[in-house]
Amino acid sequence: MTRPVVLITAARLAPEAMAMLEQAGLNPVCTTGYPGEAELLAAIAAHRPVALLHRQGRIDGTVMDAAAPDLRVVARHGAGIDGIDVPAARSRSLTVTRAAGANSRSVAEHAMALMLALLKDLPDVSEKMRDGLWEKTARMTRDIEGMTLGIVGHGAIGSKVARFAAAFGMRVLAYDPYLPEGPLPGPAERVPTLEALLAEAEVLSLHCPLEPETRGMIGAAELARLPKGAILVHTARGGIVDEAALVAALESGQLAWAGVDVFSTEPLPGDSPLRRHPHLVPTPHLAANTPRGAVAMATSAAESIIAVLAGRRPATDGAVVVEGGLAALATA
């Protein structure tokens, strides 16, 4: 008997997740890295998947229709779902899931690594050392203790960054209009508006999802509100920051440094100024790519697929984004 196919939109998946899918009687099949629409449609035609495990590329209505009527679930390998056309899935009664919180520690650690490196000017200092300079007395870096960190998005990742930063003695402010009113758990002090946060944030760290209301949320006007010489750390989603405004703020000195892991276009084009600016440290959307993070995201996505195909709700809180075929279970 032919096993139902789970099509994975990437060249590989953690072996632990592959084993889970196989043990559940499914056939996991990988595409290549960053599959284009034509390649994805060809793979769908060849394999007729009952589930898509989404790592890279985009899952839109055209892809969903190509997989009909077999497709039942689209499971995101990660927390962000901007690569999936959620309204299209809802209109087709498909279930969409995400790996809620699976990579939060890995991304929070990456954000802190960027923050600490930039506050200490490590990229520039290291480059000058390679050029033969010894700037022991000619350069002053910054003390982290006592600095103000502004966090946008106090969810699974942002709240961890808040705890890490507080351990270094930073004052932590957070803005998150989606959380219930009242004090935030942990060390962060809640501020009522983004403008109030920006006015005090010597370091700004972004941890919000990409939604219509957050697209382009950090542009020229917002960067201008930061204290001069501030640092931006961006490990959320490409599209939240106006990248032209970011480059301009670095050029003017309004921003001293930026550490960016996510971009509007990925992979980042070779001619992008974001690759080459001397005060921008880019990383290739790898904040979650630790052994623990990769396994957690993959196994969470696999568990969601197995549960949905069995008619069950995934066990992970916040995993189900669109009920789709699980709608009947909501009142069960």
C-alpha cells in the first residue's frame, strides 16, 4: 500500500522528524532548498501530498489548488507564518499549524549575541586587528549594564531576550499591544506606545510577527526617534523594517550598528547594500539553526501533521493557526 506523502519544502529535515513521520505510516519527501513555484508545483504533481511541511518558499492558493483534493494540512517549520497564504488556506478548509515556541531560546540567544557584539564594536575591532591596527587606547566601547533595551513583541522570544538582558543589568522596556493589559511577567517594564519605547531605546530588538499592521513598521520616522547612536537588532521577519531607511540611518550615524538576521528578500541578493555596509552585521536567517532549535521545530511540525491527519488537535499550545478540517474538533 502506498504511504501518504508529506512534501517538505526544503532539501532536508531533522532525522528525528523524518523518523516520526515514517513511523506514523507517512512518506516524507524533500524538495530542494528554496523551491520556486514551478519546482513546487512539479513536486506536488509527482507526489500528490496530503500535507506540506513548509520550511522555505511560499505556499499560496495556486500551490494549494494544485494539491487539492488530497492536501489537508500545511505545517510551518517555525513560528512565523508569513510564507503561507492563511486566508487562502482558510477559504479552502485547510488546517495551518506552526511550531509555536519551538525555536524561541535559539533565536533569543542569537539576538543577544548580536547585541553584545555590536555594543562592544567587535566586528569593527576585529577587522581593524586583521588590518594590523592595535586600537587599545584609541577606542572606547560601551558598558552594557545600565543601558536601555527596547523590545517590540514580548512573546516567547522577546520575553527570553528580556530576561537575558536583565541579567546583564540592562533596563528593559517592552511594547506589545496584543498582550492583555497590566504588568508584564518578568523584568520588562511595559510602555503604552511604540513612540514611547523608541524615545528611550538605546538598543532596539524586534520580536513581532509580520502582519499587515507591522509591515514597514520601523521606517525613517521611527529610526529617527531613537537616541542618536542607537543599535538595532532584527531577528523577527523581513518586511518589518524599511531596509532603505535602515541603510540611510546607518549612513547618517543615527544608528551606530545594526545586526540583521531577516530580510525582505531571501536569500539576500549579492548586490544588496545590506551585505556590505561596514556597520551592519548580516546573518542568513539562521538564528533558529541550532541542533536543539532545528529538532524542536521539525518535530513540532511533524507532530502537528500526524495529529491533524488523525483528526486530532496538535498538543502544542498555539500550534493551530487555521482550524480548517479541524473546525469540528473545536467544540468536541
